[in-house]
Amino acid sequence: WRSLVAINPGGSAVPMFLVPAVGGDVLMFGKLSKPLGPDQPLYGLQARGLDGKEEPFRSIPEMAQHYVSEILAARPHGPYFIGGTCTGGVTAYEVAQRLVERGEQVQLAILETWPPATARARRSPLRVLWPLQYLWHKLRGYGQELAQLPLREWPAFIKRKLHTGRALFDVGLKETLEGSTY
């Protein structure tokens, strides 16, 4: 098992290395490969522990360091295109920083992500409702994903999501982000 999943390893363009959201897997990036065309190398960086057997990463810095190792094993020198969605955007940022520290040329794309703490969020009196809003958004999205899956795949899907959620509660979001350099 490896974190680096080759979605389209061929092509001569700057390779894209993409990080999905928490609990997500890289299969979501498969749809992206077709419109990008055969000349665009595309890789996903799969989170450890989605199989329910391996221990998930305990922090973003730990995850980023692992992903950098995987990227360098596949392509020792840049340029690189690093991207991430939702919480994967925070990890992608950390990966990009580590590659830049190595003197590599990096392009970064962050989609639907959030900064760990924003001034606006700290000032908002509704900030206490953010966890409930986030939970509702995630549950609604999972419901939509379940609706597209055959019924026999529901238990495995739910088990993966519960395993990831338990890991976050065991460690805590603050500790997961702790040590990130952003």
C-alpha cells in the first residue's frame, strides 16, 4: 500500500499531485483526469488508515512529510503542481512549503479550503455554531454519496467515515493541526 496513486502517470505537462479532504479518497480525482487530457500527469495522495487497518496520520505535518517522500520517490525534482480540496488544501499547502524549502519550483491550487483560524471567524458571534454547520454540511454530502452507491457498499462506506471521525475525536482537530507552519 502506498499513499501515491497514479491516476494518469503519462504525459509531459507538470505533474499534478492532489490531496483530498479528510476521509476522502483519491478516486474523486479520477473524473478530473479526462478533461485535463492524456498529456497531464495526475496523482492522488491517499490518506493512510482508510482501509481500517493502518493507523491514520496524527498531524498535518506528519502527513505532509509522508506525502513529500512519496512525491520525491516518484519524481525527484520539480517543477510540481500541488493541490488540495477542503482540509486537503491545508495539507497541500504544507506539502508545497516543504518542497519550496528544498528549493523546488511549486505551483499551488487550493479549492474549498479553510484557514485554521481567521480573524473574521474569531470576531463572529456565530462562530460557536460553526462545528454544527460543518457537521451538517459533511453529513449532507455523505448522504449524497450514499445515494449514488449500491446498498451493499453502504456498510463499508459508513465504517470508513466512522473510523476517520473517531481518529479526529481521539486526537482532536487542534492537535492534528498543531505544528503546521502556515
